[in-house]
Amino acid sequence: MMPNQKYIVITGASSGIGYSTAKAFGKRGRNLILVARRKENLVKLKKEILDVNPELDIVIKVVDLTVEENLYQLFDELADYEIDTWINNAGFGYYSDFADQDIAKTVKMLRLNIEALTILSMLFVQKYQNIENTQVINVSSAGGYTIVPTAITYCGTKFYVSSFTEGLDRELIDKGAKMRAKVLAPAATKTEFGKVANDLDSYDYDKAFGTYHSSDQMALFLLDLYDSDKTVGHINRESFTFELSDGLFNYSDNSSSNQKP
């Protein structure tokens, strides 16, 4: 199978959902640009993808996305690549009572979960919004639609991701743009997330959750969202099934109480 000459960018590709998503798109014959801080993980991922489909072009970018100037440099470095999908997957959580949170870690989370995602989305939309079959997919969380105890700051970042991306998709549709913006909202998923969010050396998902998905399952859900014409792919917290929808937030549209153009 000859690869598509266009590229998919995946941030946070060195582990978890990003890692599995890269492998899933690789099986589809898609060229990939993999972005993360841990070079050794990206090199391993590239080898695994090329072992399955050696004709692909897999580009590695080792970048710390919490540093603002790195975001612009990354996008500039990708100027010669034709990108049809940008997946903002990089992010991390923080479980702690708000009063006990470490400020430096919280600021880093805000920079990665909100600032980096917004800037990279903006750069991508500005360049590609009127090109056919382009998508920006932002990874949120079930915590981007439901407030979770001891994770209110993290949930706040993901509420931003969810509402921002749903709103962006409505804006793109309303203006007749050719791009779509989509939200993936996982619930409990067995990745490094639990260790990082709780500042632990190890994390037992079987003990912490009655039900959870694997990163490979979430990658397949992301592909379902990618293939669909829906805005949101989320995990139903009651049934723990994956559902696609046009959006979960209210949109005021042409309400008489809106600011007049």
C-alpha cells in the first residue's frame, strides 16, 4: 500500500493514547509527525510503525511544548509538510486538593493543556482552514464535561479544551470553512496519566477504577471520531461506551442577547 503523501501531526506521542494513535494511523498507511519530549520513546515508536509499513515517512520532533517559543518554532519547522490533521494530545493531570497543589506544576499544566493546545490550534487553523478534509482533534477528558473531586484545576483545563474546540467547530461550520474541529474525551484509560497526576512511581488501575479502557481502545475510538462527521467523541460515564455527538455544550448561536456584529 502506497502511503498518503500528506501528514498527521500527533503531540504527546511518546506514550499512552498518542503512542497508540500513531500506530493505528501507521497501519492505515499515513505519514506521521510525532512530537514529544522523550526522544528514545519516539525512536522506538517510529521503528514499530516502520516494521509494519516501511514505506511511510515518520518524522520525529523532540519538543517541550510548555515553552511558548518552541510552539512557533515547531510550526515553522513543519512549513514544508502538507498536513491534513493536527492532533493535540499532549497534556497531563493533577490530583490534589487545590490548596495543596504545587504552583509550578499547576502552571506547567496550564501551559501544556491550554496555552500550547490553543496556540498550535490557532496556527493550524490560520494556515489550513480552507483546505479540504483537514481536521484539528483536541484530546480533552471526561473531566472536561464533569467536575471530578481533587482534580478541579485539571478539569478546568479540560473544560476549556472541550468548550473551546466545540465552539471552534461551530465557528468553522458557520463561516463555511473546510476544516473541522473535534474533541476526544476519554474517561479512565490505562496510561502513564495516573502516575503523573498523583505523583506516584506506580499506579494500579485495577485498584483505582472498576472499569477503564486501554490506550489501544482509545486510539480506535479516536479513529472513529476522525472518520465521522461528528464534533465530539466521548465516553459515557454510566455505560462506559464510546459515543459520537454534534456537541455537548449549549451554543447561543443567534440569540438576541449576543453582542451585535
